[in-house]
Amino acid sequence: MADALPSPTPAVHADPAALAQARWTRAVAVACLLGLIVLGLAWELWLAPLRPGGSWWALKVLPLTLPLPGLLRHRMYTYRWLSLLVWLYFTEGMVRATSEQGLSVALAWGQVALCVGLFAASAAHVRLRLRAARRAGTLPTEGPAQAEGNDGP
């Protein structure tokens, strides 16, 4: 199934090492994202909900379902905005890890670890693809202002 998905970029596809790295970073990002979704649901519905019998806080995982199709389709924009979104979940994990007791502390540290893994994989994926595009000559090495000869203020 992974081979049926589109290639990240022609530049990455041309370099077998870059393609392997892109697949690896995507796999890590998808695994961490799915881990955050499963952890959030299990935490708030069964393991340590804020209220007995489950909590409406389980809805916090809904925004995490939105980037999944973009990650699977190698959408660079998705990797970029997800690397910003993940910090909200990181912050929640840190707050709960330092303010709650019992099983919630371990679950919160797990959330923090998954967030760091997701950010690192997303950042590495974007960096890898930009570097491969630059090497292939499909991405300008200068910004628009420098390319036009405008040095700015």
C-alpha cells in the first residue's frame, strides 16, 4: 500500500537514500500521531478520565485526525502546520505531568514523548524534502526579495 501512494517529490524520488529517509520520517510521524490519538482516547475514556465513566476531554483528539490524510499523501504543508499544532498537546502533557497524580502522570509523560517524536519526525521530513528539492534545482536557494535584487530596508 505504501508504494501506491504518491512520491514525496521528484527530487526525493530520484535519490534512493532520500526516499528511504522520507519513508522513515513519515512512518515515525504517522506512528506518533496514531499513538497520540489512541493515548488521548484511552486516557480520557478508560485509563484515568477526569470524571468516572469517561470525560468529554476525549474530544481533544479530534484535531489530531485532520492531518492524517495529508501525512499519508506526503503533503509538505501538513507536516509544517502539524509541527506547530503538536506543541498544544505537548503543553497539555507537561501541565498534567507536573500537576496530576497516579496513572495520569505516566500517561502525560507518554503524551510528551509522542509529541516530541512527532515534531522531530515532521521537522526532519520537511528538512529532508527541502534539501532534496534544492539539490535537484526545483527550489530556489534565495528568498523572493534577494532573487529580485531587493536587499530590503
